[in-house]
Amino acid sequence: MSAEIASAMSSARDLINAHLYPVLATFSVIYFAIQVAPMAQQARRFNRCVDGIEAHLKASNIPLEYRLGNVAIPERICNGGFDH
């Protein structure tokens, strides 16, 4: 009787190892991708903003090296904290 129970437990454990772990790994990768997507979108928007402001400064013949404090003007404007 105990050999049958041990065999059933071993078979259940094998099923868990074979099926549950890959499913959990798949869900964790999907969850991670869902969490990272908004940050990637925000970074793309910020980069687009900085590129646009740099292009405008070049077109206006304003040197890109012009800085206020430790942060360049395009980064300040895109962060929403430009204060002169």
C-alpha cells in the first residue's frame, strides 16, 4: 500500500516538474514584459523630445553645449523642469 502511495506521489511530482514550472516561467516572463513596456515607452518619448529640441537648437544656431548648471537645456525642457 505504501509503495503505491509513494509511486503516486512520485508521479504527481513528475507532472508538476514537467508542466507547472514551465508554465510559471512563461507567466513570469510575460509579467516582466508587461512591467517593462511602460518604462520603454517613456524612454522612447524622452529621447524623441531631446532629439527634437536639439534639432530646433541647431536650426536656431544655438550651441548644444549651452548648459545651465549640470544639465543641458534639452534634458531640462523634456523633464519639465526648465527654469531660467
